Amino acid sequence: MKGIPQELPRSVCLRVTRRCNVACAFCQAPPTSRSELSVREIGEISRFFASGGARSAKLAGGEPTVREDLPEIIAAVAGAGLRPVVTTNGFAVPARTLDACAEYADEFKFSIHRPSAENDRVLRRKSFDDIDRNLAEVVRREIGLSINSVVVPGGLNLMEEMAGFACGRGARKISFIPVVSRGRANGKQEFSFRSEELSEVLRRVRDLAQTYQGRMDVRCIDIRSRDYWIVENDGSLWIERATEDADVRICGKESLMSTCNTRPLEAG
């Protein structure tokens, strides 16, 4: 289908909802609409990306656990040939979702930004005790655990604490994500990184990677340095970049679903 590149990414983000049960001030994908793809549609999109060489799909939001059919979504993505990775704030994770992750997924990502109840101030909801219990449950079920932690200017000193917290909770990986000017953070000076601050984030990540070598991977995910393929909650396909003005809309839902149904790509 014209408009969709023949070369697809190794990983795609499926934004299964824009609904959320918290309200982070720097949310990169705040609620915009209540449109949601069906399980069948998500399965078809996943098969299309898998046939084009993709290997994994990040199930994100919003907050994906607010969808009661998330276990069916996880199964559909896995059945299509992609590795499902659930990204959650970890506040309210139903047992059925944990069951599905234990069966189909090998990674469950918690987005945690403070290593204590101070995280409640970020999420604007009392939630840390529930998150901590769910972390322990994921480890108990032997589901692969990783942590995403957004880094903001002025908060770099928390990186060492967050790494210690993640390792202590049994995470196999922590990814530090320097905030970008998107969503609720768009245009807010307190979320604007200077180049020297970004360099310091990278230096600390290198130091922490060495400190935790053999125990936990420490990485930096900086959207400034790469493009991200996103299937939005309304079914449109985007390449997201550091700012919303730089995003590229590839096609809408109708074109994407038509491509999924009529022109599957050869794997490779």
C-alpha cells in the first residue's frame, strides 16, 4: 500500500488505549480520545509487522491495564509472532494480565520514576505500595521484569537510587528516558534538557552499567536519537520523534488495515 515503507522496524509500539489511571505531569501520551482497536485488529496489525521482520511489540498507552481484554491482546500479539512487552505504571495489574504475561510474554516493564512513595507525587495518586506489591508478584511468577524511569532536568541525582531500587526488586534491566517536549511536557521549561545535561545523563548511564554489570542491564532510551514507530489508539500509523511537530503520520487506520489484510510482507 502506497505510503507505508516496505522496510518495517524490528519493534513497534501499539498504543492500545489513551485512558490512564494516573496523571504524570510529563506524560508523553496524555488522553486525547477514547478510540481503541479491537483484539482482532491488534492481531492483524501484529501479523503484518511480524511478516515484515518485526520481533516485538510494546503494549502501551495511556495505561494498557485499564483494558479488561488486555490478556486477550497479549495472546493475540504472541499468536501473531511478536514478543509482547507490557509497559505499565504497575498500579493496578489484574491477575488475568499477570497470567497472560506468564504464558506469553518474557518482559513486563514498570514505569517508575522515584524509588519510594515520592513516586506518588509524580503519578498524582497514592499508588507506591500497590506498585511494590505488583513488582514482587511479577518476580514471584518468574516473569521478566524491567523498569523504565523518566529523567527530568534537576533529577539526575535520582538515577543512582533508581538503579539500586530496580536491582533490589529483581529487575533485569533499567532504562533511563530523558524527558522530551511532548504531550503534557510540551513547551514546559522545567522539562527542557540542555545539551550538557543530556551528556551527564549518558555519562551516569555508562557508570551505572559498569557498576551493575552481570547483575542488571542499564540503558538510556533517548527519543532524540532515533525514530519510533507507533500505532495509535485510533489505528493511525506514525513515526514519532523528539517533538510532535517533527512526527510523521504514515497513514490512517483504513489504509493500515487494508495493507494488513491484502499485502502481507515476506519475513526478513
